[in-house]
Amino acid sequence: MADTAPRPAAQNRRKAGRHRGEGQWAVGHFTPLNANEQFKKDDDGLNVRTRIETIYSKAGFDSIDPADLRGRMRWWGLYTQRKPGIDGGKTAILEPHELDDEYFMLRVRVDGGQLSVQQLRTIGEISQEFARGTADITDRQNIQLHWIRIEDVPEIWRRLEGVGLSTTEACGDVPRVILGSPVAGIAADEIIDGTPAIEESHRRIVGNPAFSNLPRKFKSAVSGSPLLDIAHEINDVAFVGVDHPELGPGFDVWVGGGLSTNPKIGVRIGAWVSIDEVADVFEGVVSIFRDYGYRRLRNRARLKFLVADWGPEKFRQVLEDEYLLRKLNDGPAPAAPLAKWRDHIGVHQQKDGRYYVGFAPKVGRVDGTTLSKIADLAAEHGSDRLRTTVEQKMLILDVTEEQVQPLIEALDALGLQAKPSAFRRGTMACTGIEFCKLAIVETKARGAALIEELERRLPEFDEPLSININGCPNSCARIQTADIGLKGQLVRDKDGNQVEGYQVHLGGALAMEDSTFGRKVRGLKVTADELADYIERVVRRFEEQRADGEPFAKW
Ligand code: SF4
């Protein structure tokens, strides 16, 4: 664990002003204004680890304090999962304890999406031994396991930490996993390798009690790829590779992005930072969030609301004047990416002459045995490095030219395609009703079935098309950023019966000169059974009507 610096909020304490009612610490408002703020004040979420190790894992599920169970355990990547058999119509009606199963989802953070063969093998073994073989690659580059018993958590931590992995602050009101370009350090077209900045930011911030009580979750990303491959616009802070005309390669700073019910595209603060400055700025932005962030209402607590109120100029000024105590250099915006696909799937030459192979599990769902086999395949083909992507996909790095084709064939035998259809490549799904307590509908199995159906109906289609499926109004699978976003809800079928279905959002796009969220198509709801028919119709119309080379978002 990192150092325990005192919270500098006290230094920044202001007289109570007109924003006092938002609960910002920086204006002296330390009285908790909701139940979440209260449990965070009562005890730091990081402290629950000791209780898990010494009490809960020995005395069992029923011994867990409710404030730990539904609150602080998230600080160590643990969420109770949904009790099987409860349908989506009951999600909003039942009390939290009625939805809780006595098993947990465990999120393993994979900062930068970077894994060694040994690390992946360890996760695969843990999945098989403790998680009934479950494993999902998430759209934030993490790996999630299910069916975890509290009794097994200390042993799981011991094994993860033995290979340099952790679940520290994988969930909760804390700095979550730091996204990174899946091709950091290897891509031939890279502007700058962000890996050292991710490592230094992680070292200073993750597990540090100075940053373990934030108003809400804090999402971050660092990429020096010109493909803009980390969805930087929807993170609380993001560092995007740019080449400054005088200062050289560095990063453009973005703040205040986020999805869920009030989605906002992040804004540039117009500053260029060198690789050595990233951790300072990262720490400064987290500190602003801790000190000035809104703590009154949970649904107005993300950094995006403060940024929207302040604007980028004031945000930069506070960052420079109160936290960095120096001015930042001005810098240029990143250029729009030229590539048609930006997901790193397929075979690509690295700057050292070797190759990386990106491949696609369906909607991020794998299993422990498959993870172990992927680790074995990487090792057998001369690689010790793997990466996860923000599209729920994976890469094996450092493959020699002779080993590329044998590796592709071996992956294919596992059902993992390096030349996937556009639908397998472009479809993501959140956890959904199988395990998530907030879910209203099924997502993963439906997403996998949808891919197979669209591959059968539209075998020639080969254009970038993102189809993102959420199980509820939250946005864990980024529905607002997709070409076709599907928000799970209960709808009426043609006979008037209430069935699982989706509200459709169309035309979302990131990393274009005009990034935009998809439009909610008023009244356009499809039942789960109609989904393939609907998407087939949209795709066929797109193919007929679009101008040459026109992407879906512009159509
Ligand atoms: Fe659960 Fe909703 Fe997030 Fe899906 S979008 S994982 S259903 S909270």
C-alpha cells in the first residue's frame, strides 16, 4: 500500500458559499449528506480488508456487517451478485438484501490492460478453482469472476498479489483501473508510450487513503496511440497522446467525461503535459474531485458535474494555482484517427518487427479454462505479454512472423477469432441479469446469440459497427457511444405482454471531430425476440443508403 498523506482538503477549506449545499469539503462541508457519505466517514473502505481476512472469511457470509457488505467491500473489488431466478421486473421493487446472493463478483484490475502469461494463467486457475470457471473481460480492461465465496477471498488475494495483480479499489468511490492503450510500447505508429505514467500514477494514488474517499467513482485513461483507443472522452481524466510542435510528444489533458443518466463528453483544458508530468496532473485532478466534488446527491456527484459548472478554464486555473503551484504549457488537440477500425483486432506488425495478434471472444465472455489455454498458447508461440482492450477483446504480443499463422489457428480452435465478423468485432454487452443486481434484462447470452444470428443473415457485412447492450439504464457497456446502443428495459410485445426488450439509441460516436452520443429514438423499443430482425433491417438500409465510405455515425 502507498503512503498515507493527510488529506489536503483542510488546506483548501473555504468559507461556506452558495455551493455549500452540494457538500464540497473545500467549502467546509464535512457533514455527510447521504448514507454513502456516512459509511465512508464512519470507516475508510480500505479498512474492510482486515475484517475480511480476520473475521468474515472465517465466520462466513452471515457475519458480514451490512455497511461493509453493500459498501466498503467494493473498495476491494467485491460486489454481491444477484440471487438467481429473480426476474427483471422485481429489480426496482425488492430491497437490496432480497437481491443479494451470498456469492460475490470479484473484479481484478488490469491497469493499462497489461498482463503477463503468468498473471493470466493465475486468473484462469483462480476462476476454475474458486469461481465455477466464470470470467468476463470488461470494457474497462478488467477481468471479472463470479460465484466467489467470502471464505476464499484471502487465498485469492494471496495468489493474485503473488503475481503482481490486485483487486485494490477495483470498485467503489475511488480511483478505479487506469485504462491504457493495448498497444502501448509496441505500436509502430505510437506517438508516446503512456505505460510509465500509468505505473507512476498507480503507485501514488491506488490504495492511498488520501484518495480513498472520493464523492463517486473516478475513471481515468492514458494512451499515446493515434488511434485514440481508450474512449478518452468518457473518463473523469484522460491523457491523450499528441505531438507538440515545439515540445515534442506528450499528452493533451481531458476532464469531466462520463456516461450513465447524464452523459457528458469530456472537455480539453488546453494543456500539454510531458510523460513526467502526468502523475502530478492525475493527482491534482483527483484532489480537486475529492475536495470540490459534490457529495450531496449520488446522481450529481461525478466529476462531470463540477466540470460542467466550472468550465475548462476555471478547472485548469484551480489545478494550476491550488494543486500544481505552476502553470502548464498550452498544447494542441489530438487529430482524428485515420484508421477504419481502431480496436487492434487482427495481425499487426510491431515497431520491433514482431507481430501482435488481436482476437475476439464473444461479448467479452470467456472462462477460466480458456484463459489458461490462452496463456499456454501465448507461451507456446513465444510470447510473455498479453493485453485486454476497452472493447472486451484481447491481444497477444511479440509473436514472430513464423508463429503468427499457427497462433491464429490455435486461437481459432478455442473459438477465438483473429479475423472475426464485423458483428463479433463490434458487439459488447454488460454483465446483465445473470449476475447484476441492477439489471432488468439478459445481455451476455443474448449478445452472443445476436452475433451468431447476424453472422448468418449478413455474412458479407464488413464495416465498423458497434452494437452495445446494457441490462439497465446505467451504461456499463457504453450504450450512448455506440452506433446502435440497446438499453435494457421491460417492454410490451404485440400481444401486450410485458417482456424483456431494449430502448434503441442510434448514432453515437467517439474519437471523431464531432464526438456525439447516440440519439434515443423516441418510442423505438424492440423486444428481445425482435432484436436480430431490427438490426438486420438497419444494417441493410445503411448499406443501401450510405455514401461511399460514410461511417454509420454520419449516415
Ligand atoms: Fe448491471 Fe446495468 Fe451495469 Fe449492466 S449496465 S452491468 S445491468 S448496472
